[in-house]
Amino acid sequence: MLSGPVRFAPTSLTVNVNTTVVWYNATGGTHTVTSDAGDELNSGNIGGGKFFSHEFESTGTFDYHCAIHPSMTGTIEVEP
């Protein structure tokens, strides 16, 4: 069971195109990295102590959330 607020940290990140971003689940619960729109990000379930990585190959703003805990949200801003 999770205690206290669970969130992505940082909640927003700016990177250059062709950068790989890695999410690490530091909690004991299961989380996802899921695109708010489209399917750029779709990690499936990430168990505690596990990683998910994604290379951003195009510019734009990518908003995402945890499908299990919808209050967990984040944004990746990809610049040239």
C-alpha cells in the first residue's frame, strides 16, 4: 500500500530531440507512463524497483499520467 502523495518527479522536464528519458518506480506500488493523447508513451505496468525508458524522436509537448493513479501527471517538452 502506498502512503502519502505519489507523483512523478520531476513533474515536467525539457529535453532535446533524440533524448532517452528513463522513469524509475521508487515506490512499492505499480505505476504506468501513459500518454494523455495518442500512443507515444505506453509503458504497461511498472513494478516497484523497475524502469521504463523512451527515446523522443520528434519535438512537441507530451503530457502523460499513471493509468492506475490518474492524479499522477507529467509533461515532457521536446525541443530541437
